[in-house]
Amino acid sequence: MSEQPAFLYIEDHPASRQVFRIIMSSLLDYHNVTVLDSSEDILEQLHTLNMSYDIIFLDLNMRPLSGYDLCKLLRENDLYQNARIIGLTANTTPAIIRKMQTHGFDGVIGKPISHDTFAEQINQILSGEDIWET
Amino acid sequence: MEKNLQTHANTSSSTMTLPNLKWFVTEHSSVTDAVLRKQSRLLSSILLAMIVALIIIVTLVLLADPSDINDPKLQIAIGLSVINVLLYIANRAGYVRATMLIFTSIITSVTIFFPLLESGAATLLPFALTSVLIIGMFYSTRITLVASIIMIIVTYIGVEAKGSGFDKYHEMQDIWYFLLLASALLITFVRHIRAVEQARHEELEEINHQLNLLASNLELRVEERTSELHDAKQDAEKAQAEAEKANEVKSQFLANMSHELRTPLNAILNFTAFVADGVMGPVNEQQEDLLNQSISSGKHLLSLINDVLDITKIEAGLMDLFIQEVDMGEALQSASSIGKGLVKDKNVKFITEIDDDLPITFGDKRRLRQVLLNLISNAVKFTSEGQITLKASKTKQGIRIELEDTGIGIPEKDQHLVFKSFKQAKHDFTETIGTGLGMPISKYFVESHQGTMWFESVAGEGSTFYVELPILSNEEADQITLEIQHQS
């Protein structure tokens, strides 16, 4: 159990969180998964958790802080220096991808998350590859 | 200028209605030049005076002694008055310059030659002076000067030839006549010069005034035009800003829409898939079948939403490409495996003939894949039996892709609709496809990659769709994106 990679997912849409939880636990058998439902007071939330993560998945359309803001904020924190930060979004337009690249993301995975390829994608990300799924 | 003419016409009409002495010296209406008008009036005055004087003299002489009619001097005087009357008429008719020339010539000739014919060469000098003065009235100082010199020479020669010098002048009363005449002429001359100067001055003033008017008009026009241009520029800038704003709003709306529509649909698809896959516990075959149908309907809905959003973006000029390295061979292989999956339940063979040495190009991987999937799913949809062949080969220009099917084909009358967007969606042909947007979208992406797309089809026999894509470098592909963005 302790060798399992740690995941963090910040997403304000309940159904999307539910989908993510089911995929991670039921399909992929990852259990070290933290899911937060809001970007509000995110630093306090993370401070309370006080954990480092292997992969941080971020929704982009969130309030008050967007995924881009969150990514920048996380990059400034030593605790998440080695974390891979991946965006999860239903809308992967070139403009959005360019914006993500300038905000420090390591990749993007389009929604809906594919049950068939997600496991492979996680492995790729963990091995250090950038994933820009378009 | 028009105002000027108006005033002039008024004065002439008032002199016509009020017959006073002025009428006799009024110039012809065609004479508009201020100096010429003055000259014409002066000419009329002199001619009239001479005519009157000559008539009085001739009358008086004839009254005293009617036999004098044979005197050549009197005959010349009568001839002169007739000529003067003709000159007067010519002057009043508007031939001012000609009249001036003839009059001065006659006066000069008479004053020079008439005394010479007579014994009294002594009167030559005063007469010569008279003609110089008359020339001076009508012509420039320079001409007058030249005339004076000629006169002096002629007089000198004449006096010498006759052998009777000025000192021999003895008839004293002639001097008085001459002085009287000379003073009268001198006064007229000076007054005339002043009048001409004033006329010139007035004309200059008028010209100056007109010029000022013109200049201020011009200034006004320039100001007007400048402000018009300024307004137009502001309007254009405003319109552009509004258009940009509208585009931005549209773009934002599209982004929101695609997010809002897809997020719940994605959740539905995922949850349904969990259940269908048995993640939530065992499902029976019937349940699994229905769940899979839900999934495929959901996927269809998602692709329709994507198509509508794509075409809206294209038509709004907001389409954007994400350029990266594209292995077309790999894209074709993965598309063909999807195609094989699609014909699994049909009596259709999916054949692939893809060259191994397809070059690497740059472009939008997702969009190029979308084109291939569109073509394949279309072919599968319209082919109930036979075969679908996907061919891809390297050409001189790039990559050529052919997708041949043995489906229903496209009737000739509908062929022009294939690449048109929803305007034609209610047509029979497109009805079966769904939105009918797949082909126009595909063509757009092929063309935005500098490629070409076309098809050949025979109703009842099948269709072949062709796509030719050039090999683009990273820079070339980036240039395309810039151009697309520039258009929007």
C-alpha cells in the first residue's frame, strides 16, 4: 500500500469527482487518492493535509481559483516541486493547451477519461513523460 | 465673379432706363476687363467730342461760305467725322482694342502728314505732341515713349525738309490754341491714368478678395474633410472594437458551451460505462446490451455537439489548430483498426493498403485523425455489403489518402451538397448522416493543412474520397495557425 503513488484531484463538479474516484479505486486499484471539491482556501486545505503527491490532476474551470492559478500556486510550494501536474478538461482547444503550457502544466488529459487508456497514461506521466492529449 | 457680373448688368440696365450723358460713353456689355472698360469710355468721349467739334466747325464754315465745300481741308474734316462716327460705333459694339488702334493710327497720320502737306510745317510739333498724348491715353508708357521718339525724329526731319524751323513760328494764336488743347489733353491724360490705376487697383482688390474667399473656403473645406476623415476613422475604430468585442464574447460563449455541454455528458458516459463494465457489480447480458447502447448514443451525442461547436467556430473564424509532429502512418493504422471494428457486425470487408514509408509531417494530430474517422464512419454508414478500402501512399507532394467503398454512392444531383454545412441538412442525403457536418468540417481541416479533398461517386456503385496532404515543416504548420488566427 505504501508504495502506491499518491494522487490529488481538485474538481468542483460532483459527477466528475465521482467518475474519477470510481476509475481510480475500482478500475485501476489506486487507493492513495485525495479529491478536493473546491479551490477555495486551497493553501489551507493543502496545509492541513500536508502531503506530497506524485500526480496532481486539476480541473481548469473553477472558482475562485482556476486550474491555471492553482498550478502556478502549487509550483511555488516546495512540497509539490516534484509533483506532475496534469489538467483534466472537456475542452482541449489549442488556445487552452498553449495557456496550460505557459502556466506550468505537465500535460492534459481530455474528458471523458477513457477507461481503456487512463491506466497507461498514468504510467506514462509517472515515468516522466509529458502528455498533451488533444 | 458672378456677383460682379450681376452688378455690372444692373448698372448698364439702369443707364439704359435713365438716358443721361453717361449712356453715350457706356462700353459694350461684352467688355468686362476693368482697364478696357475705362479705355472704351475714354475713347467714346474723345470720339464724341471730336465728332461734335468737327460738325460745329464744318457747319460754321459752310454757313459763312458754302463754296468752301470744295476746300480739301473741309473735305478731310468731313471725312474724319464720318470715320469717327464709324469708330464710335465700333467702340460701342465692343471692338475696343481695334478701335483704339485705328483711332490712334489715324490721329497720328493726320497730325504728322496733314501739316506736312500744308505749307505750315511750324504747327507740326504741337500736333505731334497731341498724337503722343492720345497714344499715351490708350497704350503703355513704353509704347508712348517709343511713339514720342518717333514723333520727334519725324518732326525734326519734317521741319528740316520744309526748311522752316520752330523759330520761324510766327502765328502766335496757334500757340494759344495748342496750349489750350495740350492742357485739356494733359488733364484728360492724367485723369485717365489715375482712373486706369484705380481700375487696376480695384481689380487687384477684387482678385485679392476672391483669392481670400477661395483660401478661406479651401481652409473650411480642408477642415471639414479632416473632421470627416477623423469621424470616419473613429467610426471604423469603434466598429472594429465592437467586432473584436463581439468575437471575444462569441469565443467565450463557445468555450463555455462546449464545457457546459460536455461535462454532464462525460459523467453520463463514464457512469454508464462503469455499470456496463461490471465495476458496480454483475450485470446480465440484456442490461449490458442496453447500457452499451446508452453509451453509443451518448458518444453519438457528444460527436454531434463537437461537430456543431466545430462548425460554429469555423464559421465564426475562431478555429484554432494545435501544431505538433504527426505520424500519418500511425494515425492511419489506428483509424483503420477503428474502421475494422465498425464493420465487424456488417457484411463488409475493411481492407487497408497503407505504405510503410509515409513521411512525418506537422499539423493538428487530433483534427487530422478526425478527418480520417469522419471518412471511415461515413463509408461504413453507407456501405451495407462489399468492401471499404483505405489506401495511403507517398506522393511527390506529400501523402495521398483514398477511401473507396461499395456503398450506395451519391446521386449526381446531390454531389454539390456534400461539402456544404447545415444549410442543406434537411436534404435526404444529409438526413441519414445526422448533422451532415462531418464532411464540411473535414474539408476545412484538410484545406487548413494546405491539402485538398474531393470525391468521385456513382449512385448505387459506391464512392471514393480523396485527401491529399502536403508535408509541412513545424514552421510552415505554425504559419498556418497564425494565418487562421489572423483571419479571425
